[in-house]
Amino acid sequence: MFIPITGRQLTLPAGPIFNLQRADQSDYIIGEFRPWAGYKNFGADRATGGLAHFQHVLSFAGSEATGRTGIHGHFAHAHIVIPTSGRAVFSYDGMITKIEPGSIIVQHGGTIHDQFEYTYATASDADIHKTSLTIEPIPTGAEQSSFGFLEFFVPLNFANVEIIAPKNVTETDQRSAWDHPYHAAGANFSIQNANSPDATYRPVVGRSDLEARDAKTWEPTGGLVATWIIRPASEVRPKSPAVSLGIGEEKGLIDVLYMINGSAEFFGNGGQKTILNAGDTLTHSEGIVGDPTDCSNDMRLIRFSVAASAALLRERTREEIKQLEDLGPRIITRREVRPPGDTRPINFLRKDRMAH
């Protein structure tokens, strides 16, 4: 049985969007989804009328005590994960994948996965709240910290479908690839590691003081979300071509800015100045504020740009979400256990990829 999406259109609120959420205006809610995890909401869902959801997830217990997540999928239109502390091991569609800061992952709506190992710093909840965030690779020998990651969804409301419960996952299940009819249209799995050839920081067009890493999330999200990490220009300028902080002829974007480290000033089109410090989030309509100025040396700014076409999509009704979640493993139309050494891509069973 296929359950179509018939819910409301993801229409943005009327008028320009400008929503500034300071770091201390939200905190981790432990157990909101996983009982051992804390979830910190950065306010993009409120600002966009539920079109986008942006949060930080942090482990408040170790995998030795809590076990794995079980094999499941998040059925959103777009889903981006950026690790910020610690390390974890996932099975994405049967491919064992180590995740740590420096990586940027597009799981896309429908990639079946299982998180079965992650680091945890034995400490009080108060100390875990203070876990430092980074998008740089962790040096060898660094002190262990709890696994944490930024997570960006389009939309806020979507189905979470469990395929195999945590206690029932076998080694064979962990190596399995899956197919189902709910993959996000035009989207696919992608991972960009810090040492990937396309992860190079490049000069920003028109800004000699900035450089940026294009996270290459636009195509894997089916043209819904672009992602950049922006920092002050290095003393040794990269020789690679400059990068634009825009997507071709795309207009009407919604930008979500998150200051992961350092600070910078932003000027509005009316001359108003806004300062973002570490942990602050600014969600705004395209053109409301400009690019960062007066950046601190340690500034690391993450910018998500959501396509105007996202507002043409629909979200599932509550009834549809419940139906899909109740179906569970019955959504699977094909399963194949990967043999040892199998390097076929994640989601290789998808019908639209069978000829490749």
C-alpha cells in the first residue's frame, strides 16, 4: 500500500522573515525522541511556519548502556547531518560508515540506517551541556567527548519509520540494503569528508577577506538545500576558483545562519547591524541581511539556503504519518544482504538507479 502526501502546502509566513535566536534562548530537551539524546531547537521551524527544522542533537548516555537505534528511516524531503563532537558508527543501507566532525552527510528522506556505536564523555548532564562544537576533524589523541551533530530537515513534520527494533537487529540486518517507495524525489545519499577533493575552502566571490567550503548538498537534496561553511580567509590563499554563496539563478531563498564558533557582524538592507556570536541562529528571507563582516579570526559560520521551491511541497498529515509509521517493515519492497567487500553505492536498490 502506497501512502501519498496530501497534507498542507509548506507555505511561508506572510512578509519578510527575520528571526534571531540567541544561544541561551533554547536548551537541550532530553528524551524528546531518543531517550538518551538531548535536542536543542534553533527556531527555524517557528520562523518558517514549519517549512524547515534545525536542531543540535547530543548524546547524554553511552551506546554501551543504551544500545543501537535500530534500523529506521526519517521520511522528510531533505535531511542533512553535520557532526560536531565525538564519533559514531552508522550502517547506511548496509554500508558501515564512521562519522565524525569534518563530515557533512545528506541522508535524504528515506535512507535506511542504524546508529550502533557512539562516544560518550562520562560526566554530569551539566558538563555535557557544555560540550564544545566543531566542524574541524578531531586531532588524534584528543579527549573523548559525547557524540553530537547538527541536523537540518525540510519539513518540520515527517514520519520516522522503524524497520527492525534495536534489540532484534542481527549482523545480517546490519549489512542489508533496502528499497521502498518513499525515497525523497530527486534526492540521494551523499557524504563529504574533510579530506574529500570537493571539501576545499575557496575564496568567496567579491570578498577577499572570506573563504568558504561548499558542502555540495544541493544536488543530493534534489535542489532543496545548499550548505556552506564560511570562515576568514587563510594567510595562504587557495589557488582553486572562487566560490559563490548563491545557487545560479535561484531567487527567493530562505537562509539559516548558525555561528558555530567566533562572531561576525551582519548589516540589513536598511543599515541595521546584527552581531552573531557562537551558538546564535539567524533565519531570514534572502536579501534581508548581507554576508558577514568584521569576522573574528576563529569564525566558523554555517549557512543553509533553502530553495523557494520548497514552499511548493507538501507535508504529511498526522494520519498519514501514523499510517506510515504503523506500516514499519512492510514498506520494504526489496532487500539484499551486501557480501563482504561490497562497495555498491548507498541506495543502489532504488529503481531509478538500477540502470547505473
